[in-house]
Amino acid sequence: MLTDIALISALLVLAQLLRAAIPPLSRYLIPSSMIAGLLALALGPGGYDLLPFSRDAAGVPLLLGYPGVLITLLFATLLLGHRPRTARGAVIGNSSTSFLYNLASEVMQYGIVICLGVLLLAVVFVDLRPEFIVMLPAGFAGGHGTAALYADALPGWEAARSVGFTFATVGICCGVFGGLALINLARRRGWIAVDHSGGTGAQARHGESFAPASQQDSLGRATINGMALETLTWHVALVLGIYGAAMALLPSLRELLPARFVLPAFGVAMLLGWFVQGVSDRLRLGGQYVGEHIDAQVIGRIGGLCSDYLVAFGIASINVQIVLDYALPLAVFSLLGLAICVGWLLLVAPRVFGKHWFENAIFTYGWNTGTIAFGVALLRVADPRGKNRVLADYGMAFIAIGPLEALLYTFVLAALAAGYLLQAGIVLLLLASVLTGLALYRARRAVTTDLPH
């Protein structure tokens, strides 16, 4: 295992150097983790098999199991970390429109893909498994991490991981190249103001591989006395401890549930992280609350580390032959996913956000085709000076969106296992319509409130 981590680590370093040395890689916002994963895919067991990745006794590469471990670690960090109570209650308020719009966009993607996917499987791709359908929104809206957790929850389908990671990789390409094309279209149409001080130069700056000294942020607070324990050790130990507890509890919890109900490890880890933080916030030792010494920013960096390795290992574990076998449905469903994301941007966002709709829309487009990081990158290209509140509003909204996403994943997997996938798609379409209606209502109410009396 350590050998595999060392190999991927070396490829991550090499990818970062290549990204800095080859301008198009940074100009088009290609992440280093994706470059490392593609290198591992080409040079590892799925390609020329030049890198000595570990194998089990049967000759199967061990890296196939790493994404499941990493996604569980990532979810262990989501609800861990001290946050002021005022921040937890701020979702309803100024950020409510962002919350409703962003949540509706993801739920709508699931709903449309599931309903149309069931139709396509009944008429065109009659030999496909229904699990194939959910891997598109898992890869597009969720990214490599969500694709990994779906594959981990579908052990009966060997192609799940390769299909999911292919959708996630295609989604990133749609997010990067499609997002830049949409930004150029927006400038020509006047949807955003042309900032002559930004342009390509601003785009290049936001895609830089190494942050300039003026933009180097702190990794977090040193909440632990170094004489006792290193701060990073404290936070890593918490995350690993939660992962271990989740894996220990998982078999017993699954025995208590119906056989057809899928209980993913990531859900248990996320709830344990929430429980540990809740107990720590109330535990007072030495005159101080323990929870205040679990820094959310440090925990977030650990989650980011897991995410980078997850993307690299995930792409490296893609089975190229499976991708070739599923080439046509992969292409058709990917075009469907792209059409949904572009349609949502052009049809819904202008009616919800009004004057500065495009900045909000391009952020959500980047998120729904790749990750939040891509949404931020595209937003910085569209709005180099950061004149809007998109990130501030979304930051508050995500406090509620994160846990609701986990419920969405569990709901879809449970419906899939029970054979009610179409019914679940219809429910999600109705839910997305309600959320969109509420977003439109709040937007119109805000306009009415702002009118002079």
C-alpha cells in the first residue's frame, strides 16, 4: 500500500511540475491530480504496466480498492471541525436563494437523467444495467469522489468504478472547456462586463500552479500546544479514528437493516464525524472546550488531500476495455448530462438571479460538471475582481447542502436496490421543481422588497 501511495505521490509532484511548465495545462485549468491519474493510467496496470503497483495473490492491482477508502476518509471530514453557531444558522437568510438554486440544480440533474435513462434503457440500450444510469449524475454533479462511493456501494457490478470515473473525467473536461466557451459567449453577449484588466491574463493567473506570495493563505490554526502534540497529528488522528470506527461499526449496522438496503461506509463516517464534533463542542477539559480545538480549515485541508489522491487513484483504476465496451452509451449519456447543465444555466439562472445571473450560473455549472473547485475557478475567470457574493452565499448554503447531498445519495442507492429507480426519478423531478419554484419566489420577493416605496 505504501508503495502505491509513494508512486502516486511521485506522479502528483511530476504532474504539478508539468502543469507549471506547460502553459495550456494551467490555462485550461486542468488539475494536477487529473494529470497524475492519467499518467498512472497510461503507465500502470491499465496501460503499459511500467509502474510497480502492488497486486494481490490473484494478480489484481490493489489500487482498485483505494478510492473506496479515500471517499470514506473524505466524508469523515465533512461535518468535522468547529464552526460558530451563528454560521450554522445563517443558511436561511441572504444565502437561501443560492441554497435553493444549487440544491435544485443537482436534484434536477438526477431526476432528468434517471427518467430519461430508464427510457433509453427500455428502447435503445436494452442490454445496459440500471446502475449505469445513476453513474452519470454521480460523476458529473458529484465528481470522482461520488463516483467512488457509488461504485463502492455497487459491488455486484464490476464495471461501476470504470464507468463512474469515466463520467467524472468527461464531466471535468465539459466543465473546463465548456465553461470557458460559455464565459467567452457571455462576454460577447454582454451577460458579464468585459474587464480589460483581466481577460486571458486573469484566467492564467487563476490557473497558476504555484500561488504568488501575496496569495498564499494559511493552512489553518495551530490549536494544539506543540509540546504536547503536533496540530496536524491531532487532526489527522481524529479523521483516521473516525474512519476506523465507521469501518468497525459498518458490519453490525448492516446486519440490523433489510438485506436490500444499501448502507454505504461514507454515510456512517460522515455521521460519526458529526457526532464527534457535537460531543467535543460540549466537552470541557482544562477550562476549554475540546471542539474549539478542531479547526475546520485544517480538517478541510485534510479533506482536500484525500480528494486529490482520490482523483489520481480513481483515474488510475479505470479499466480501459470497459470504457471501450460502453463507448456509445457513455457518449450519449455524457451529451445528455452536458445538455442538462447548459440548459439549467441558460434557462433557470437568469430568472433566479436577475442582473448578475451569469456569475452565479457559471459557478454552479462548474460544480455540476466537475467539482466546487472548478466552479470557483470558472467564477474567478468570469469575475476576476470578485465583485459578487457568489462564494460567500454558497459557503453558507453548503453547510446545509453537504448533508442533504449524502441523503440524496442514500435515497438513490436505496431506490436502485429496491427496484424503484423510475419512481425515485419522478420524486426527484418534483422535488427539484419545488426547490426551483421557491428560488424564483424568493428572487421576486427580494426584487419587490428592494423597490422604492
